[in-house]
Amino acid sequence: MKKGKIAQIKELNKSLKPPKELGGNFIPDGFEKQFDFMFVAEMPSMRKPKRALELYTNYNFKSDKLLNEMMIKYGVGGSYVTDIVKERGVPGRPTEEQLRRWLPFLLEEIKIIGPKYIVVFGKGNYFRSFEPWVEPEISKNIKVDWVFHYCTRVPKKKFEERFKETITRMKKLK
């Protein structure tokens, strides 16, 4: 079943038009893929990758080192990480048009992965984009919470405390 999910998500992501449109990825590389947790950010990074190999994914940048470390440390390494909006654009928040356009794609990702838990990166992202647009469209059986975004000015310690607390609490929910 897991191999089927992996093939389905790869096929879905192939429908995007990189490098402007980017799908999700199981991170960090080298870990067994996990399906209980799914992580959702707001939009792909506005930075273009330096290496050609990174061209088609948004989650292998060195600046994502903290995220990789926390995922490994708290036992969710190998989980799927994606964005609500799948396109690079002008820096800023997603527009209503972008949210409407990309919601079906995100819902398909959620359907394929079948997570028990979704962790949203960014408090503002959660309340501005995820809660009003995505949450009403997903199963009430999926537990949802937010953590600070790993690339914000939030101190590493504060990010890690919230990440640890959220992951630990969610793992206790059955």
C-alpha cells in the first residue's frame, strides 16, 4: 500500500510545471517514508535552488537544515512536506485566487498520503490560509495543529519547544 501511495504522489507532482510550480517531498532524504504526519507550509520558497538536482523540490535547501534536524529528533523524519500554494511568485502571502486554484491539489495530496496528523508551518499560515480554506474540506478524524515556521525570526529554542510539544501531543492522540 505504501508503494502505491508513493507512486500516486509522484504522479500527482509530475503534473506540476517546475521550476515555478513545486510539489511536496518526503524529507529528509534517506529516511523510510512515513504517512502518519504531513506538514504543510504556505508557498514554495522564492529562492531558486543553486543545484539543478534541487530544481524540482522545495525542501532540500540548506536553510531547511533546522527542519530536517527537528523531524529526525522527534521521530517524524521521512514525513511528507508540502505547501498550500504550489507556485513561486511575488514574495508575500497567497492570494484568494491562488488558494482557490491550489486547494484541489492539496486535498488530493492529503487523500493520497492519508495522514492522521497535519502540522501547519506558521501560526499566521494556519489562521489565514489553512483553517478557513483547507480544514473545512478534510476529515475531522485528521488532527491539525500549527508550529512556528522554521525560517522565521522565531528563536530556534522557541521553534523547537513548540515543535516538540505539538509532535509529542499528537503522537499521544489515537
